[in-house]
Amino acid sequence: MEGQSMIDLLTVDAQEARKVVASGRRYFDVRLPEVFEAGHVEGATNIPFYSSVTPEGKVKNPQFVEQVTALVGKEEEFIVACNTGVRSKLATIDLFNAGFKNVKNMSGGYLAWKKAETEEALEVDRAREVYKMLDEYNITGAVEVYTIAIRSCSLNGDLQFALEIYNDMKSKGIQPDEIFLSTLIDVAGHAGKIEEAFEIMHQAKAEGIRVGNISYSSLMGACCNAKDWGRALQLFEEIKSRKIIPTVSMMNALITSLCLQCHECLERAITGLAKEAFRVLRPGGTIAITDKHCTTDEIPTKKC
């Protein structure tokens, strides 16, 4: 499998890259240091792909792969970006060929990131204005209106605002449905608030709100974002005990959360989980099995 032929599969757009970074993954900026200092993504790490760029030509950084290797494991997912997406493609190919199978190239580069950031901010502002009008004119909207309002919060992980909407909605006697609940859990997941995500589910059950595979799928996604494989496995056991049919996204999130770990016992779990997923899922579902070294059906129940 050549790295060059894989570049499209390894490329994500700025919106997806923002989600990856929001979940705690690293962002490597491969531009020159002086360009990086002029403006970069918050929390980004600068490892130049070229050591110099002059009218006479470009000199490749001979230690690029080694410098990345010193900071991330080859199983980890991370973003590689430049200014427009050209240089990062070359960097991504080199890293993929060096064994980094979960490296992601961001198309459009830093310019696309800034554009997505602006668009998200505008969308969040519009949602806040609509919600403010509901409150100002004492309008009791349908549950779908509140769902749209909190969906905008997932863009920036604004869990506090989402919970304000949730509490206001309940105070007006509007019963949340499962789509609303799932969206609220998504916000907690994007904010990296795994405990809050589980508390939202717990409260919903206590209040008699119907929860099914849509809500559990969002909760499993929150576990994946938090890289909490222990909670993910506990949740999977609960899903099975409640005889809920897993969704494709739910199983992908579970398997991904396991594959991000380095423990041998977790590696052994993936094949068994995948087999179970194929057994219970409807025909046509696709499971992303990212570890090829699993040999048993053993599923661990506690940390090593």
C-alpha cells in the first residue's frame, strides 16, 4: 500500500480536524518557524517539514520524522497541517510510510482552519440570538428548536450554554426527546467532559426520558473522545444487558477507543468485539477494525 495512493484517505477537512483536536489529539504545524510565529492554532506544535525555503530551492528537514516520533506514538491519531495543505500532504506521506497509520492531513491548511473557526463562531452567535429571542418574547418552542440551539454548542464544546438551554427547556415543561438528549451528550463529548456526559444520561433515565441506541451511541463517542477505554467497556456491558442493538458508529467508537491504547490486553479485545458487532449489526454495516494483531476473543474487564 503506497503512501501516495493513501493520501486522500488520510486527508480530513478543517471541520473534522477541529473535532480531532478538540478531542485532545495533537496538531503538528509543519511550516517554517517564522511563519508559525506569525499565526497558528492554539496548542499547535511546530515541526518544520523544510529546514529552509529560498529562491534557490527547499531543503528538507532531515530530522522531521524523528522529531515527530519523539512526541507521539505510531498508534496515535494526530493532525498535520501547513498553510494551504500542500506541504502537509508531503509530510503526511512521509509519516505514514514511517509507520504512523493514524496520521491525518488537514486539507486547506491554516487558512482553512481560520475560515472554519470564523464560520463556527458565526453559527454559534446566530444560535444564541435565536435562543435569546425565544426567551425575550417568552416563546415556548418545540423540542426541535432547542435541539438546533444546543447543536451549535457542539462546534465549540460550550457545555455550559447547552446545559442552560436544557434547564430552561425543562422549566418550561418541554419534555426532551432522544434526539435532544443525544445532541446534549455530543456537546459534553466534544467538550471532553466524560463525567458530565454520563450524568446527563443518568438524569435522563431518572426523569423517565426514553433512551435508546442513539443516546448510547453518543455516549460511546464521548468515551472515545476522552480516550476512556474502561468506561467504554463498562458502557458496552450495560448496552448488552439492556438488550440494545449497537449501531455502527457505536461499535466504531468502542473499537477506536481500544485501539488508541497500548495495553496488550486491549489489543486482544478488539477481534472479539468486532465479531460480536458483526453478529448483532444489520447487514451492510461497516466496522473500522484498525488493529490486525488480535488473536483472541478475550474482553478485559479492568485496567492492567
